[in-house]
Amino acid sequence: MSAFQHLPLGRRIPDRLHAVSVSLPTMRDVIGYEEKDPVVVGHMTSGYPRFVLNPCLCRLTEHLTLRHGLAGRTLWLTASVRSAKELAAHLEKAPAARGARIALFADGGLNGVSHSENPDLYAEAKTLLQHTGMFLSSREAEDALVRFDVLPAAEAEPLFAGDAATEITRVLKRAMPAADNANVFHACSGMNAVYAAFRAVSELQAARGRTVWVQLGWLYRDTIGLLKKFTQDPARDYVYLPDVADMPAIERLFAERGREIAGVFAETPTNPLIQTPDVPALARLTRRHGAKLVLDPSVVSLFCVDVLPHADLVVNSLTKFAASEGDVIAGVVAVNPAGPDAAELRKRVAQHLEPVYSRDLARLAFEIGGCEQFVSRLNNVTPQIVAWLESHPKVGRVYWTLSPDSRANYLKIARSPSAVGGMLSFTLKTPLAPFYDAVCLPKGPSFGMRDSLISPFIYVAHYDLVRTAAGRAELAASGIDPELLRLSIGSEPVDEIIAALAEALSSGGGKT
């Protein structure tokens, strides 16, 4: 019997209350979700938590809106009072805030912001919380619903019984032995880790007249959003270099603007093209010019690459691989203790991080112990799937950590030549939709889970670019095919994963 079955639209992946992925089984569903088709959205009771609010958070918001007489207003629940104040300050500066009443909200340890109903203000708030990862945790919302007698009890799940924070750090330090406890910071989401690192470097470097941020390669959408929108003057201070391997272009930029550059942000490797820059060379260049290097190895995990010795800060989504059950949102920032300004960066990172809710910590600590074994298995099966895809006549190009254009750079930071991770992307020589609709693999956002996940990534992450000629030209300039498929390999038998791909290519997905 196959390890896979077609999952209906809106089914949580995994089928648990706090799941971080959701089934989008056809291209029609993907496009309907992106275009807010009521028929599709009506099935979406869950999704990736920074994009689709968890049912617990929705229900708690409705309860508190009624409890506090906030009819006619929009209420956003945040991770802390600090994040509520930051959201309120951001909204007050927005053009849409003119005439709107923006107020802080608090009730029994819960915090947030309410404002007059206004679609533009709503969009501003959601974008900020999405970029910074400062939403209230779904588990904290669930526990609040129990306190308010809205729910009889929290959903039962295995939790770590001891000191969860210490256990998480203990496991992470096996990947980053140079970082002691003082240099490892847990964050309530991967994007909150990115945001805290970005703010820490920006504040430190602004005092030195350095305000420019360099985006190296195509990054995750919210990281791009942060760099584009939250530099001091985006038209002047945001620089995008699309080719991660073009060290001469990077060197020319530093020769021209080195004194202005605050930091360089790079994924190691990138998402979704799985490309790796020359990290040691990049580290030498940034250090020589006084810029800070922030590296994000989330695509393969900290257990595949050793990047902290080269970086000033490492950020990583623990939702991926560490929380491999697919039901925890969390992140980490690690400060290189040997780097310049390490003490100042530690202080500033701590000021901007949002803490991980206690039950999320306990759930993550329960799962993280299996991370190394899971990653080790992926290292063994990924080359098999890559070899099969590369040999298939209906598959176009396959992208992975050891692709020829990136192999040498990746091996400079890989913990071993076999530490290749569990992510790959590929294109087809046949139309996308028939294959995607036919393939019997879980189809949804996120990666690094024990459930394999396949996604038409550019449609899901950058639909605004896919649907216009100008957007497609922008993607093409970065070497990205909008029809790209991203496959996150799970713990299912490798033969079953290959069989599911083969069946889809030979059936409707194989038609030209």
C-alpha cells in the first residue's frame, strides 16, 4: 500500500490543531487561495500561521472582541506588550491611520492592538506581524480559551517534562559548539529571529553612519520584505545582488559603498534555488569593510552546515527540521562570540526577540532530540531522488545543494560531503498543473517536516509576480522559473516518494 493519499483542500498537515501546513491539492486551489476565492478560502480553517491565523487565535480574538465591546473594530493579538506597542507605533505612522483610533489592548496577560475597521490599516498590521513574526502563539491562545471557559481543555500532546529551554539549547549547541548559552537566543518564530538580527545590526551600524543592507540572492519573501521596507531609506539603502556566486560584483559594491554598508543577508543555501555563496570569502570581505554578515541556513538546517564561525549572526527557523512533526513555530539567533561587537549584538538581539511561549518550548524540546537522526536520513535519501529526477526525460532542471554551479561553495560549509539536506527544486518539460494535480504527495507550504511537501513555490510565495508580465520578467532576471516545484523530502520510504513522482509524470502530468 502506498504511503500517500490525496489530501482534501484545507486538511491540516499534519492533521493536528497546531499544524503549520495545509493541503492545497490542485493548481486551481493554489490560485483560488492566492486570489481569495471564497470557495477555496472557506475550506481553509488553518494554514502557515503567519499567513492564516490558527483557529485558536481566531476564536480567542472573537471572544475578546465580544468581551471588551470592540464591535466595529479590528483586534490583533501579539506575542507581548512590547510587540503590541511596536505595532501601535507602526500603525500610527501609516497614511491609513488618519482619523483612525488606535489603542493598546490588554487582558489577563494577553496583549494586542485594536483599531477602527479599515482595510488599508488591516493590511498594514497584518504585513508588519507577518514580517516580524510577532503574532500571539496558537498554543497560548488555546490555553487562554481554556481559562475563559471557551474550551474544556487543551488538545493533548506529548511535551518535554524538564527544562525545555535548556534542552533546546543543549541540542543546538551540538551544531554550534562555539556558542555558549549567552550567545543562543530562542525566538517565537523564524521570522522574529530574522527581525531581531536585522534590528540589532541596523541600530548598531546606524550610529556609525552605515545604513545600507545587501540582499544576496533571492531570499524568503518576508526577509525580502524586511530589507525592502524597514531600511532607513529603501531607495538608497536596499541593494539586491541576484547572483550569489558573483563575488566580483559583491567586491565592486563594497569598493564603491563599503563605508555605508551595515550588513549583508544571505541564505546558505537559498530558497528556492538552493544556491550557496562563497561564505568564507564573503566573511573576509564583510569583516574587512566593517559590515555585519547575517546567515540563514534554514533550508538545510544547522546540522548540515557550519556557518557560525563565518557570520556575525546566524538566524534559523526551528519550525523546520528541529520541530519535524510540523506543529511548532519557533526560531533561534546565535551570536558569534568571536565576532566584533558580539557583546553589543547580544544586548540588542535580546531587546528585539519575542520569547517562545512555554508550551511551544516544551513541545519543541520534545521533538528536537530527533532532529539529527531525521536530517541524517534525509542526507541519505535526497541524492537518490535527485538522481531519479535528473534521469527522467520529462524533468527539466533539478536544483539541490550539490548542483554544479553551487557545489564547491556548499562543500566549503557542509559538515561533510554527504550533508546535503532534504530540500530540492525542479522544473518540468511538461505543463505544471496536470503534474501538480496528479501527484499523490502532500501539497502545502513549509518544509523540514516528516511529511513530504511539494509546492508550486513561486505561486504560493510570490503570486503577485507570477500573474504579471513585469513580475515574470523580475523572476527571470533572478533566474527563477515561475513554474518551479519545490520538494521537501519527508520520512516516508524513498521508493514511495519516487513512485508518487513517477506516477504523476506518466499519467496526466506527463502530457505535453
